[in-house]
Amino acid sequence: MKFNWGMGIAIFMTCFVIFIVSFVVKSSFLKTDLYAEDYYQQELDYQEIIDARVNSSKYKGDFFITQSSSGIVVNLPKGINWEDADAAIHFYRPSDANLDKTISVTQNKDVLNLSRTDFKKGAYEAKLTWSTNDKNYILEYNINFE
């Protein structure tokens, strides 16, 4: 049996076109969310974020999240009057913006207990932000809820 170059090239081109078309169709159905709707403005204000991170460097390691069978425990930095601070925890879900959650910190406790049903399984970025005495603070923690 003799190999036909014309037939080989035609088969290769057909497979290549099928691959490209399937890639385009699959890409068109892929859901993509922006990190934030106002990310251009956030980029312009990034120096404020850098300053807030520097302000909160002494609290690094004090903000962490643990999971138990009963729920989710958020450990906040100690020594801060949370009732006077304008504080919130934003849970950002990179894969789906509809699963983002923001929880205000209004009670003066160093531990928050959250319901496990409020969060879907997967990766979250938790960002604790607060301001006291005209100073802003930001602490971040990555967690994978199971």
C-alpha cells in the first residue's frame, strides 16, 4: 500500500480545523468573572492598600480561619476594639463572583463563628479590612473549604 501525501495533508487539515472550532466553542461557554468591577480605580488607589498592609504588619499571623464539623471559626487579631473599628471580612471566590460574601465585624470578640452552609466547597481568599484612628488595615488569608 502506497502512502498518499495529498490524503495525509487533507486529514491533518481537517483534524486541525475541528480542533480549532471545538476550542473556540468551548471558550465561548467558559464563565469568566472580573476580580472586581472597579479594578481600574483599585489599581489607582493601590498605594492606600500598601499603606494598610504596612499598618497591619504587627498583626500578621493573628488572622486565620479554621474549619470544624460544626462550622467555620474566624480568629481575629487580639487587642482591637471591634465595636469601634469599621471592620469587615470579604470572602472572595475566584471561580464565581456570585459566591462572594462580606461579613461585618460588629461584636467585640476575637473569634467569629460562621455557618458552614454559607460557603460552598472550594478556594476562597479572605480579606479582613478595618480602620481605627484614621488608619486603614488589611490582612489576607487563603482557605479551601471542604
